[in-house]
Amino acid sequence: MVELSGTDDVDCFSLQLREGDVITAMTAPLENLRDGFDVPDTLIGLLDSSNALLASNDDGGLDGEGTIPELADLASDAPLATNVLGSALVVLVPADGIYYLGVSGFGDLDFDGRNDGAGVAHGQSGAYALLVSVVSEPAALILWTGCACAMLVRRRAD
């Protein structure tokens, strides 16, 4: 469990990734479980070593793509149920290097703790769960090949 500890907090996690890795990350707000997964309203993003935003997501992908149109083929998001304000993204890593996974509050599109355009703190605080997985390209290929072979064997048995 992680927490946005103040109304202008940004949580950053450093990751060493390789070209072809697939990183999947999602947040699940935990402060208001009785009424829904809506507090805190998180925003998640993947930044490269120069702090350039590669992909970001708010509300689990209700828009269906990352925020940078030319990178939409690298980032895909699965829509979640309504009243769920967690965030999720899947990104194909373009090059070897250090990357930063940032989690902030709604409206903080540049991950500086401020609500863009308003110049004030994003206003979100509270506990959230963060799930991150990284699958390297060879592992993904082996997994897909294994699943395909298992399906073929099963069909032949039927």
C-alpha cells in the first residue's frame, strides 16, 4: 500500500527497463472502499530518464489511449467500471534505460504536484494500492508460444 500523503504529493518509482519490456501498472484507490474505488483520484504516468512523459492515464483508460497521440500504439488501457478512479497503463518500452513511474492526483498532467492550469495543489490524498509488472520480450514470446501450443494440443484431443 502506498499513500499520497499531501494534497500536492507525487510518488515516483525508479525502474531499470530494457527495450521490448512490457510494463503494466495500475492503482486502486483504498480510502473510500465502502462507496467505491474513488479516493484518491489518481493519475499514473511513465517518464523517461529526461522526465519526458511517454504515457499516462487517468481513471483506468476511459479515454482508451495514452495522452500522447503518437505513442498511442505503445500504451493501451482497459476501461474499468464506473465510480473507479484508479489508473492503469500498459507500455512497450522503447529503449534500455532508467524510467520513472509517477503517481499523482487528478489534474496533475506534468507530475509536479500542481493541478495544471490552476497553479494550485492537485488536492488528492489517501492510500492506494500499486500493482506493477514487467515482462521482458523473450518471456512474453515464450508465454504466448506456450499458450498457443497448449490450445492446439487441447483442440487435437477433442
